[in-house]
Amino acid sequence: MTGVRVLAVDDVRAALDELCRLLRAAPDVEQVRGAGDALSALKVIQAEPFDAVFLDISMPGLNGLELASLLAKLSDPPVIVFVTAYDGHAVSAYGIGAVDYLLKPVRAERLADALTRVVRATAARRATVAESVRPDAMPALPVESDGRTRYVRRAEVEFAEAHGDYVRLHTSSGVHLVRMPISRLQEYWEGSGFARVHRGFLVALDAVRELRSDSVGGMLAHTALGDVPVSRRHARELRERLLLAAQRGELGKR
């Protein structure tokens, strides 16, 4: 999963600017847009997709609770996090389906907690959508070599590595080159036990034997076929997905 796309909504300019600044500094966030009122937010959401909306409650005209109720009716609704100076709306907020409720002034550590919930909810939603559209997308890929075609099963692949317009599929039988950008392979396989852990790498969760630190303090996902670099922005999500897979007994099957 790539970073989340966030829309921040607050009618107080200083509060909106500060929230956008904090969100842009967060490693899990890929894109941040701001809107000064609910109607502006609706126009932005109609023009481009967002994974999450960080939303003030007390606003003139359409308030945050009313806007969240409208967003919940979309075919692909964003995750909602309320950001407010008042604690009296928490019950209503969670009743609408918000994943978190932050009180102003927002502390960086509380924002990080909220983003963890956003990332988890977004990953689950993307996986559900992928499974509904493609119940078993690309279970095998054709590999052309010396005028011959063979098929590499997804279950054989421990990790995939970007190589220009191709990906290298690392399997116990060798490395196989497939003409496909890694972003497209991610779309097909992310809902089938693979995780994007770096700009250039996908890894099968059940192939990860342990997480290691490299010589400069970075993270590596260790597999039987080698170490896969894990970027800082993907580290937290990988840990969470490995923990969930371990709790379901899905690790260590290779």
C-alpha cells in the first residue's frame, strides 16, 4: 500500500494550516489537500479521490457531522477522523463511523495514532475492493524466454523487484523477468498476501522470516531468497500486517 491521500477541513485558517503541516510531516501520508468549509470539501472530493478526511465539527453552514454523514453514503467513502476543540460530540462521531476523535491542539503522537487507524482501515478497504473485483487476480504470470512461455505461480514468488518497465520475480527456481510495472503488479497482488515495502519491492508476507536492521539503521525483510529493503514510510504498515498474519497463523508456511 502506498501512502494515504488526506483532505483536511477546518474553517479556521490557522488551525487548517497547522493540521496540514502535521499531516505532510507524517511518513504515512502521500498527499494533503485543505478545504476551509464543508461545501468546498465536497467539491474537492468530487474532483479527486481521498483515503481519509480529517474534519472539524463546528463550522458555519454544513457542520462536520453533517458532512461526514454525506460522505458515508458515497460508493467508496473515505475514512473519517474528527479534529475538534470540543469533546461533547464523540459519541455522535463514532456513531457515524469515525476511526478517531482528536482534540485541539493536536499533538503529533495522537495524530500518529489516528494515522495508524487510517492506514489499517484503508488497507482493509483496498483489499476488500480488490477481492470483490478480482477474486483471484493474476494467480500466475506468463514468462517469455528463448521463444518459450512458462507460467510462474504467485505462490512461488517470495518477492518482486522493479526493473524499469519490468519486474523480477524471485522464486526458488530462479529469477524471472516479466514486462509489467511494479505498481500494476501491486494492484493485482496486494490483496493476495503481498505488501509494497519499498518503491522498488513487493514481498510475500508469508515469505518473511524476520525483520532485520541494516548497517545504516534501515529495515530489511529477510526471506529465504534474500533481504528485501523496507522504506521508512512502509515499515509501520509491514509490521502491522505481519502481526495480523501471525495471529491468523499465516506466517512460516514457506
